[in-house]
Amino acid sequence: MDFSICFKIMDNISRVIVGKQESVKLMLVALLADGHVLLEDVPGVGKTLLARSLAASIGGTYKRIQFTPDLLPSDITGFNIYLQNEGRFKFQQGPVMANILLADEINRTVPRTQSSLLESMEERQVTVDGTTFLLPIPFFVIATQNPVEHEGIFPLPEAQLDRFLIKIDIGYPDKEEEMNILKRFQIHDPFLSLTPVATPEQIFALQQERKKIIVSEPVREYITTIVQATRNHNMIKFGASPRGSMALMRAAQALAALDGRDFTLPDDVKALIRPVLSHRLILNDNERLRGEKPDRILTDILNQTRIPDGAIG
């Protein structure tokens, strides 16, 4: 399978998004790995625009949910309405019934509503009044959230965070990038001219081909050693779960595919350890109070972990 279509998607997004190639590549890694993405940063740095641009490049059905404190679970999953004239109930689909779902500012709603996405993200289905409905294929959630230091937010529970394959911090543009943003958007909005360069069927086919990317025994050992180290670190209260190990392997396969290889390398794992594992770690209370960050701890773990014999570095 030719993964070059991913570069067409990246080029299409670059017509709207200035810089941020690494963020775009990580989003495609998550898409190929059949996972979901959490975008976190301060308002105004382009989280929503990046998500919309990816959705517009892929085509298929696209829905957006603006999360607010009064949002209900049924506003996401859908609900049954009674048709009095026909004497029966009819299922009214919620916005979750889409190939790409943008969950905007997901941490501005209460945990009960946040959790309504759990079944959808993991099982690719929703259950309403005892009836189960399958979601479209592929199904890709792009959630945005503001940093936890902001007021009026409800931090995502650990079980919800663990459902996101990758967490991406967008970051501010540098001076040259910001000047290019002003120039690009001065006269018209380039997003309005975006057209799809791929189809959902093509994306699903690529997701299946990604599974064939070779993960050697030494690379699997490398992944396992790193994840085990997060569980035994004295600064970490709860390390990454086996779901984290599988997420790191799937992401490494996707990155190898994007780089034109049919096998994974330890370098793929190194490049992905922070975006895949940082949001899965719960630090000790003392470390959190001191302002310690998971990224720095993961860097230390990476530096202290030996690459197994037989793996190509």
C-alpha cells in the first residue's frame, strides 16, 4: 500500500496551517494507528483550525461538538424520540455518528458528559436505551482542551485520557511564522478553499496496512522496558498501562509507514515516547506540587534505557 497519500494530506493542511509540521505528522500517526488525538494549549494557537483542516482533507462525515458545562451525554450519543403519529420510537443520531469528530474544549464540560465518549472511542459503538449502534469506519476523535491551569475547566479523568493515543501541545508560533499567518489570512481564509485529497475508504485501507509493519523482538523489548520503567519510577504514582505499550507500538508502526519503511526502529519509539505516554502518567503529589512535568521524567527514562541488542538505532 502506498502511504504517499498522507503527504498529500499534509500538503493540503499546510495551505492553512503555518509551520507545525510536527504536530500535523503526529495527527497522521494517530490516524494511521486507529487512535485518537488530544490537542492541548492556550486559546488562539490554532487547535480547532488544525483539526478542521485535517477533517476537510480527508472528507467523509465530519461533526463538531462545542463542550459546555450544560452539555448532556445524549447531546453526544443521540436519543430516542417518540413519533406519536406512528406509535413508535425513532433514534435521533448524535454528532458522534461521524468519521471525524471534533470535541472542542472537552474539559469545559462535566466528567459525566466527558465519559459518554468512552464507549465510542474504545468500542466504536454507542448504546442508547439498551440498543447498540455501530459508528462509521474509520472513526477518529480530535479533542481540544485548554491547559488545566485555566479557570472553568473539568480535568479529564484518567480513564478518558488513556483513550487518547497521542497528546499534542501546539505551542506559539515564532515571529516569522506569525508574520506568515498575518499575510496568509490578510485577504481571505484559505480554509474555505480546502478540498478533500483522500477518502475514508482509503484511510481505512491504510490503517489495515499499518498493522503489517514489522515490529521486531528487540523493538518490542525496548517498548516494554520503557513502559515498565514508568511503573517503577520514584516520582511516578501510576505508570503507563499495557494499553500504553500497545499505543506506543501502533504509533511506531504508523511513523515507520510515514517514513517509507516496512519495519520499526528504536528511533520511532524515541520520537513518540512523550506524545504517547506523557498524558498516561500520574505523578506523586510532591512532584506535582513542585511543578515536575512528565516529559522531563520520560526524557530521563529514555536516556537511562539501553537499546536491546539486535535493534537498529
